[in-house]
Amino acid sequence: MKKLGFYILTVLVITILLPTVIVKTFNFVPKETPSIGVALEKETPEEKIEQEKEEKEPVEINYDLEKVKVYNPKTNAVEIIPIDDYIKGVVAAEMPAEFHMEALKAQAVAARTYAISRNLKFEEGHPDHKLAPLCTGIHCQAYLSLPQLEDIHGESWVKKYWSKIEEAVESTNHLAIFYDGEIIEPLYHSTSGGRTENVKDVFAIDLPYLKSVSSPYEEGAPRFRNTVTMSIDDFVKKIKSKYTMANIDKNNVHEKIKLIERTATGRVKKVAIDTQVVDGRELRDLFELNSTNFTISLDRKLNIIEIETYGFGHGVGMSQWGANGMGKNGKNFEEILKHYYTGVEILPIK
Ligand SMILES: [Zn+2]
């Protein structure tokens, strides 16, 4: 039998549980377009978003809107911070200050909404940090104080960008995001890779406003697409370090790793490693991948494994790079938020 140069692991195979396929080229999964590209629907944000111009009644929030209590895991201390200062520090820590003003405003409203919803939900302290409902790490949402930002980015950054961040926060500081009268938990992430994810496919909850939507303006994002390459030996070694019982070696690897299920948006949900079925997230962690939207290919000639990922982060809610793209394409912060959070309203709070 003629030996073929390339194999592609079945993780590539879009059809569920298809047996291992041996093909000659990588064309099996197009390289130039995201594998989720086919899922992009005709839905246009313009159609979904109706501009609501009339004055809205402020919603009363059962929460002191002046200050936030934040746990700093580095110092193990609790800090009380005026909320606008906190939101400025979150916007600056979570989003590049070079981003479009409307994206920064959308981030500011999302960060404020998240802070308030966490405070309402975990008034007595978050189960993971009982001293406060929020922490300064990415566990909740990253926060850096102005002196910390100056340390990291330098004085010229502060001169150039701080007033822009202040404007994004102060011009939106009366607003929060609601669904059906309730303040929402607005998850966000760096880059979706072309389409955001349904929350129920990532976390063990289902929320009506965290549905999969297209995210069409992300192509410029640095982590839109990424490739990790390693020798077949290293790949097998890593797999065996975690799945010690797996009967996998260099020669049978293409038969022993099989895609079981992808989510509706193309992210890997379940993979079989020999006889064990694991979450796509486990492989993401094991190989430190940017997301679970990945394909694995094997090249026998070059003796390498290539893992290609789309997007960065969990993929749920607002894509920050998508928000920047929408801003550059003339959308305002309300349109951005209503695009990524299905069926929500942006309302004044008091
Ligand atoms: Zn936290």
C-alpha cells in the first residue's frame, strides 16, 4: 500500500465520531477562513438593534453606587475604592487604551454592570474570596490603580490615554445593562474567533442574554488565529503526562485521539483520548491554547503536530476586539453592547 505523507487527527473531523481519516493535504479544513466561518449568519446588527431615543426612567439599584469593596489577592487586603476610579482601573487593565472610544465606553458599562451584579449577588463576599464580592484579578475582572498603570506603561501612556479612559467611564457612569428588568452578568473576553459562544456550552449555567452571535470585525486581533507546533514525541509525552493510562504512542496517535463533539460554534466540547472522554477545556489547559476552538493536524513527513486555535478566551459575551471593530465601523457603545448581549436594555441607574 502506498504510504501517504500526511495524516490528520480526527479532532479535525467536523462530523461527529467519524473514524480516523487519512488525507494527503491540509485542505480538509480550510486554512484561510475560520472553521466557524460557515456558521456566520445573515443576521445584521443593524436589523437587530433598534435605536431607542426616548428618555428612560432610571432603575433603582439596591446598592451604594459610590464605592466598591475589592479584595486584592496580592496584598491579601480589602480596598474600598470610589466606583468611577475602580471602573477606570478595570477598563485600563482589561482593554488596550488605543481601542476605539465606543469600545472603551462599552467596556466601561460592562465593567460597571459586572461590578454591581457581583455586589448584589455576593454581598457577603464571594465564595472564592470571602472578604469582598470582587477581587482585583482576572478571576473577577482585572483592576489596576493609576500608580500601577504608570509603573507598567510609563508616564507617557498616562499623559496620552488616561483622559480618554476617564471620558469613557465618566460619560457612561449613569448606565448599566438589564435583561427583563434584572441587572445582567456581562461576561466578556478578548477575541471570539468569529462567533461568540453560548454560555451553556462553556459554563454550567444558561442565561438568555449570553447567546452565540457573530463577531465580524475581529480579523485584526493579534490572537484571532494562532498556531502551536511541536514534535509528535512531545505531543504524546504531554498527553501521557496527564492521561497516564492512555495507550498512545507516536505511531498510533492519529487513531487514538478522536473528536466526539464540537459546540454549535465550532469549539471542541468532547474529545476521546484512547478510551477516556475529556472536555475540550482540558486540552486547552494542557497545551496552553488560546481557546477551545482548535484543530489538531499531524504531519508524518515533518514529524510534527500542529494545533491551530481561533480566538482568545472563553468566547462568551462581548468580544473586546469585536467591540473595537464595531466602533471603527461606526457603531456606538449601545449598539455594541446590544449586539453581544442578546435582548438587553441599557438603562440609567440611581
Ligand atoms: Zn474574584
